[in-house]
Amino acid sequence: MKLYRLTFCADGQITRIPDAQTIFGALCAAIQMKDGQQKMEEYIHSLKTHPWFVHTSMFPKGLIPASAKPLLSLSELSSVVGSLSNDTKLSVLSDFKRLKKFQYMTESVFEHYILQGDFAGLKQKLLNSDQIRIQQSGSLSILQESKDNPSPFLARTIQQTRSGAIDIQKDKDLFYQKQMYLSESSELCVFVKSDLDPEQFCPYFKMLEYTGIGPYRSSGLNLFRLKKVEEYHFNLPQQEPYAFLLSGCIPEQGEFNFDQSFYKIETSSFRGSFSIVGNAFTGTFSKLKEGSLMKTSQKKDWYGQLIQVEVKGKKLYHYGLGVTI
């Protein structure tokens, strides 16, 4: 499969950067709206055999989610801090705390160190030089090389909105909604793998400007406009013993060697669309998170599975396909 990078901008406020599951739901709606129910069912069926395309979660352009493999072990941290004077321990511990909390890394750090498996070189430069540093860019904490210059990304605000009550008597008469206002230069991207030509799958992504991704679409929130499509290549090593997940993954049995992998697991409960199943509970799923570095038994373009559930007599699907680099 070829790898493509799709660049988007947000047409207005968003409530969050959508993950692969939320994008999957929006794509199903777009396919059904454009080409009908049967075409949507064919797309879903393809995900169980040979997908038309697989997609990642959405990220700020030029950034990759932080690797689940820690840069410093507890023994290394103890060794470094234990050799310091009491006057400097607090400041050093504060710096090390930032190493655990950065959210993204630039593509150059990802290509030069993570994909090459050079964690020792990354740690050495981070601790002993200014070539690698953690930088705050807008609201994002980013591991970057000194030559990198990502644009400030977004600002956040909290909006209080009436919930239909004319006289606001109690706090419950309001609902609180977090909205993100992106800077004019902010762009987001989704990576797509496919054997199809982009002209065959991009029309569905173009519709997200009108159908939206996620909640509050009727209020004009979470609308994303496709700006650019490009074939994309990362500088991959000759041997790729690990797969780096860019979407949440519910793995098939035997796909990963967990003893030799570095991963984080996220468990979430989901409800179906109000228009389809009346906002009914559809299940609780545990996934390997984006940024997990998995030891694989064989090289594939994606791992994991599409989960089917039945709610109120209707078939619903959960996107557990982990797209990897």
C-alpha cells in the first residue's frame, strides 16, 4: 500500500482533535450520503478482508504522537539524580518530569531516532546538548530538534451555554463545552494507506467540510476542510522489527510480542449516534494507544480488527485497525 498525507484546516472551532474511530464514523456517513447505503456496506466489508483504505488518527501537521517507550528508566533517573547536590536536584527533577509529559515529537525526531531505534542517541543529545529539547508551542509540548520550528497551534477556551432553561436557577441549567480555536496557520493531517488512486477515496474526505467529524456538527463545530493530498515517505530502516502505531489498535491474537513491546492502553466506553440507536451504549473497548511501539511477528500495513456489535437490532462497528509506520 502507498502512504498518503492528507492536510486539513478547521473551518471554525473544534471540540477536540479527532481520533481514528471518530473519523471512521464520519467517513461512513460521508460514503452513505454520497454513494448510498450499499457502497458504505461494501467499504465496511472491505475492512474485514482487503481495505479500500485505512486511516490514522488526526494530528497537528508535522508532529507525531510521543513514543510509549520511555526515554529514561527509573534506574537511570535514580543514578543521575543521586549524584547531584541537593541544590540542583529539584530543578533537574522538574526537567525530567517534562520528559514524561510531552505530547508530540517532530517528524525529524521521529525519522532520525524513533524509526531508526536510536533511543540511546536521542537520550544522549537530550541530556547533554541543546540539539534536542522539549519546547512549548502554543498549548502543545513538543520534543524537537533545534532546527525545527513548528507553528503555534491552538488556544483553548471554555464556553457556558444555556441548556434550554429560560431562568437559570442551578448550575445544571448550563452545560460546559470546551472549544479549541486554531491559529490561522494551524494545519492538521491524517495519514492514509491504500492501493487505490487518491481520486477514488479523497472525495469522501472532502465531504468532511460539510458533514463534520464528531459532535456538535449542526452548530457549525468540528468541520474540517481538505487542503492537500500528497504521497508521503518516511526514512525507514532496512530492517523494521517494530511497528509504530498511529491509530488505536485492537490487535488480533498473535500479531504482537507484548513482552518486547512498549505500549499504552486506553479503555473507553462508547454510545451510538442518536439518529441511529438513540444514543444507546454500544460497548467498552480497550485499545493500544497511538505512539505504541510494537514488536511484530510479521510486517503488515495495518494490524488489528474491526469490531461488530449489535444494538437495538442494528449492526454497529468499532474501528480497531492500527495503522503503522
